[in-house]
Amino acid sequence: MQSRTRQAEIQRISSALALAEKSQDSNTQLKLYQELARLAPNTALVHAQIAHLLFERELEQEAAQHVEVALAQPHDLKVDRLVFQHMCKLARYTAQVEQARAWFNEQPNLWRFKLLHEALNRIDAKEEMEALIHQVLEQPLQPAEQSQVLTLLAQLYFSQARYHDAIGCYQLGLELNPGNQTQLFNLAGSLEHVGRYEEAFKYYQKVLEIDPEHPGTHNNISLIMLRLGQFQQGWQHNEWRWKASQPEHAQHFSIPRWQGEPLEGKTLLVWAEQGIGDHIMFASMLKELQARGGTLHYEIYARLDELFKRSFEGVNFLRRDVQGEEQIEGKRMFKQSWPRADFQIPIGSLGGIFRNDLASFGAGTAFLTPDPEACAAYREKYARLFPGKRLIGLSWRGGKTMQTERQSRRAQVQDLLPLTALSNVQFIDLQYDSSPEEIAQMQAAGLPIYHDDTVDARLDMDPQASQVSVLDAVISVDNTAVHLAGALGIPTYVLVQLNPNFRWGMKEGRTYWYNSVQLFHNPALMGWQDPLGRIIQTLKTDGIV
């Protein structure tokens, strides 16, 4: 009798569950599954359903108890689908590599694979990740599943700068799952990294056919256009950066955006949203902006303060006044006060006003003024320390970004060793985050380099501007040192990666931003032997050495 009553109760709950699932009433579903768990405490699927519903409510601790019960029972693919889709996103599980590995080895299906993959990714175990992915690809999978796993392999290759391998994976993934938006976008990005811009553009266009408002695609298209010299269209598309790469830097004003209107009798606020190097580069338009008339408020970073104030008279340089913060619709918002103005514009949008074709760049002459007394002091100091030597500044690493970590903007000590062949040269360290160990390693390798403790560009760019101004030349990868040297008019020789930053375009030689800066493109993904060899030859041709 008791068994019959229990079965009737289970039947009643099952019928009620069918109705709750049909109406998508998750609260009722949870209550009913909890009732069912009391009647059938060892049923894995019931506990998996409860865990799934609790995970969706972000009740991780409560869900974990039911996961434990569900996975203790004989394997069921439905159970794995319900719980592992959540577990692979939670640190509680991705931090347990050995447990994730044990679960996968027990039953190597796609759901358990995702957890182990994330756990290995967390500890950057790239070799094991690659072996794991290949193991899964050898299993019988549906085309969409195989495409999904190929995406993970492509992402792994991309993180290792194996762009050609990533391209192959994405192309195969799209053959299996045509029209996949994520793969189309990532394939385009991989093609960009090997300089195949026309193909990249084609795939970005396919993304826009699926999602015309895709911010990342519009933003990346803008950078391709700017590289190719399509300035007017490129700057227009670059406004998508607010929804793609820089949403956290956006500011909201009650005054209108400046579109290039006359400024006589008006006040314009230019606000910061770019890095230090960008800030210097866009300042090349500042005197043209001043010529428009009116009052100019220009936001400046603290370490550029002295240098910019000396270089541009009549500009009110300022820093924003942050007066507190509050949460609005779940977002952290800062309360800021600005001086009164009639118009405002972000600094990165000045290009759309002043640089819409190649002719608008002008001569690219120097526009920053170093401290003359500091320059004299550095000149005297270096003449005393290195009498008769040619002084060449050296910087070998860009900002700490994913692209830098893939070494596209980084030169290793061994890459720089050809410079040891130059005679009568003293190198000056311009790398803002260099370490004593790096300097010692270079010196031990025969590269004469000097680190000046009186200069710390992380705190103040003014001393470094004076230091750079007394040098005969600068050799650098693409970083802030290039912009500073170019803005000071110092002969500068740049190691440009295969996929150059948008500002450098596609041609070698002197850049339109700075007439004193020459670009040397790397035809390879790794190593700098080719462009550095050409720089050494050009140093001789230019009479620097």
C-alpha cells in the first residue's frame, strides 16, 4: 500500500512538473523537484535538475550538495548536461584540476571536457589543453559540436601567436557550422594578425550581415580602414569604440558634442580616454585646434602636465574632479565635475575633425618643448659619462597587453644582439618598466646600455622628454617612447610588428604622424632580425653611426 501511495505521489508530481515546465515556472519546478528528491533520494536526474535550477539562481553552495549526489550515481549524459554546463563557469570547480581530470577520465564526454578545459586554462596548461582537445576531436561528434571544439583549439593557437593554425581551425569550424557569428568574427581577427586585411574585411562584413550593430566588428573595421589610409571612413567607424573596446571610458554630458563648428566666443572641453602614447599623438592637432579660436579646456594626465603646459601656451590643461560614485542600473558610475563649456569632444575623436586625408597631416614636425635647463644637464652628464659616443635610446617592450605577451611588441635580449656590432655607440635605457636584471643581462651580452635613475616616465614624462632630446637617435618597438621621440623631432627607428597598429599604416619609411620617425615592418610573426638589420643599415646611411 505504501509503495502504491508513493508511486501515485510521484505520478502527481511528474504531471505537475510537466505543466510547470511548459509554463516555464522555475519556482514551481524547484519545489516539485525537491519534493521528488524526498521521495526518490538517490535519483541522479532529480538532483541534477535541482542543481541546475539553483545554479541559475546563483545559489552555488546549495547546488553543490545536489551535484555531489547526482555525480555519485551511475553515469547519465542528461545529468552531465544539466550540471557541467554551470560547473565549467565557476571557480569552485575550475580550480580543482585533479577532480576535473578524474571526472573526464571516468566518462570523457563533451560536457566533462568543457570543465577540464576551463580548469587547465585557469592554470595556463597549454600543452595538456591541446592534447585534450585533440583527444575529444577523435571522438564521434555532431558537426556543431566538432565546430565548437575547433573554436577552443583556435583560441588556444591564437593565444600562442599560432595565427595560421588558428585560421585553419576557424575555417574548418565554419565548414561544419556555416554562418557561426563567433567563428566569423574570430577568423577575421586572426586574418588581421597575419596582415590579410582584405580577407578579414570580407569576414567582418559577413558578421554585419548577421548582426548589423555588432560593436566589435565596426571597431575592428575602423582600424583596418585607418591602416589602409581610408581616414574619413575609419574615424567615423572608430566611434564604435564606445560600445566595443572602451565602454568604461565613455563620459556623458549635457552639452553637445563638437562637430567642428567655429569656436570664436565659445568654450570647448577636450577630455581624455586614450593611453599616454595616444595622448601625445593626438596633441599633434592641438595647435590647429587652438587656431579655431575660443577657450580651450584640455584634460591631461598628471605625468604629461609639465611637458604639455610648456609646449602649448593658452590652453587650460586640467584633470577631472571626481566627487564620488554611485551604482546606477548595476553599473559603477563616478560623479565628476568639469568647467563650464559649450561643446565637448573625446581626444580620440579629434582625428575625425583634423585628419581626414593624407594631406591634412602636414609636415609632421615636432610640437613638444622640453625643459632647456634639464636638457643642458643631461647633455653635460652624458658627455662626461660617455665622451665622444653616439647616444641612442633603446626601448624593447610595449604595454602589458595580450598582444604584447604574444611578443608582437616585444624584443628579447637575443633579438637586440645585432646592435652590439655598432661601434662608438652608447645605448640609453628608455624602457619605463625595465629591471636591473634586464639591464645586467644586456650588458653581459655585450650591449652597452645605461639606465638613468633620475628618469621615471611612470611618474613624470618631463625628465624623459629632456633626456630623449639630447640623444642622437631612438630605436624602439611600438610604444610610448616612439610618440615622445617623434613629438620632440628626434630621429626614431621603429620595429613595427607584422600586424601594425592602425596609426602606422602599411608603408615603410617616415610616418605621417611624425616626420622624424621611420617605420621598419617585420615580415615575420616572431623575431626582429630582418627589420633590425635594416635599421642598422639606415642608421649608417643617415649618418647616425
